Amino acid sequence: MPNSPIFTSITTVSCRANPPDLPMSGAATAAERLLHRQPLIIGGALLVICLLSWWYLLNGAGTGMSMAAMTTWQFPPPIGSHGNAPAWSTQYWLIMLLMWWVMMVAMMVPSAAPMVLLYARVYRQGQIQARNQARNQDQVGLGVTPTAMFLAGYLLAWFTFSLAATLLQWGLEHSGLVHAMFMWSSSITLSALFLLVAGLYQLSPLKQACLSHCRAPATYLSPHWKKGQIGALQMGISHGLYCVGCCWLLMLLLFVGGTMNLVWIAGLALFVLIEKLAPRGMWIARTSGMLMIAAGAWLLSASTVHSSSPIPSPADLRVVSVNQTTQNSRYSSALCHPSP
């Protein structure tokens, strides 16, 4: 990927900051060997975080419902009848908040990995240079703790978004606009508006500015560098807010296809990754924006013509009926009878 801005940024930093030879006293120490394996250690930790997040989602994210039952390729998803939304218990509020946050971790950490790895490398190079200037022979640390603080700040920014998304889901569900069990839009007009607004945002200067930031991590690190663990946390929050600004409306499209619809979750995660890492990511963002506007206009015209929700196919109605029969008791229990 030679034309990718992230590839260029990492290559530039690597060329300008090659680590000097560490003091040799026979065989390399264990700490020195770990130092040279830092990218593998941090990259492996990010991979574990992603895998655990996907595992949690695939197992229902604590809702007591099957993710397979909430996944469909149909667009818009089948609506059916869902009745009045029950009140959310405190436990269910926490389940929904955790579901959104873990979902953001699973979707966004892969595209944030280059920035996290670049931060760790720059931090380590700074340690090496400071040691050399001070003529200090103390071993250089791995920089794992500041890197963890940077990642924590990044995820904290997405936690703030997750809190807002949970509140929005509660409001839409209790307004009858989102299906209480399957968590996808029960209104074609609402789905159309989400797509139209998201499409327009993809073409906006704010989106382009946030995406440019996410595609050029080295450009961000240089003027915004802060020392210490608190500085790392602040930098992570700052970078995370840029990423939220870049992708927040894309994430809200989950209300259109289904908050726990695996097709939409995986599709949006892949799109965000391509948008940030592909050589022509800016062009991809603009093109996707026009496609979203077209899809939203199509849905809006369909809702105007029919003036009612589309009738789901018999197969879809059977799926809804079976799932409601087999899972309604667990759903009601999660809402109304929190476990001690």
C-alpha cells in the first residue's frame, strides 16, 4: 500500500528515527529483546482486544438474544409487529451501553491500530534519544503503559459516543421508531432521513477535515505531542474525538440496518477501515455519500408512495414469529428482572 498516507507516515518516522545501537554486553538482555518486539507485543494486544469484542457481540452482547436472529440481508429489514416497548431497567441500560461501547471497540480499533503503533514507536524513540543525550546507560522502557493510556483515551472518546447512542436508542424505541427486540428501524421515513443526513455529512468539510486527520497520523503527533501518561491520555482523547467526528453518523446507520445486525456491523467496520487506509479514501468517502443520498431518496419516495410500512415476506414473518416466541421471555427478564 505504498500510496497510503498511513504507510507514508510510518515510513517517514522510521527513516528519521532509526534506533541507535543499544549497548552490547555479550548477549542481548531480555528487556532489549522485548524492546525490538514492541510492535508485535502491542499489535498482539490490539488483536486480542478486537477478538474478544467480536466474541462478546457474536454471543449476544449480554442481551440474552441470538445475534443470528437479529441479522438479515434484507433492506430495509422486515418490520412486523412489535407492540409497545417495555420500560428499561437499570440493568438493561447498562447492557445497552456496554453493547454499544464494545461494538465501537470491535469496529474502530482495527482502523486506529496504525496510529497506536506509531505513537508507541515515537514514544520509544523519544526515550532512546533522551537517554543518549543524558549519556544514561539505563535500559529503555517498552512504553507500553503510555501506549495503553493513549488507547484508553481513544476508547474513552468512543464511550462518550456510546452513551449518546444508547440514549438515542432509548428515545427511538419508546417512540415506536425502532423495533424493541431486533433493534432496527421500524419507520422507512426514519431510515431515509438517517441515510440522507449521513450522505450529506460524508460530503461536508467537517467530515473531510476529520478524515484527513485520521489518514495522516504522523501529521497529528508532531504538533500535539504531550509528555507523560496524562499527556498520552489527553492525546488519545483528542485523536478519538477526531475519529468520532469522522464516523459518528456512519455508526448511527446501525439503526437503519439493525444495531445487532452482523451484516451491517461488519460492513460498516470494513468500510471505515477502507476509508481510512485506502489510497483514495477521500474519493471513497464522497462516493459513498452520494450513494447514501440516493438510497435515502429512494426510501423516502417509497414511503411517500405507499404511505405505509412495506409488508414483509412470509419467510421473514415466520422468522419474526419464531424469534419472538423463543426469546421474548429472556428479553423481558433482562428488562424487568435484573439478576442480583
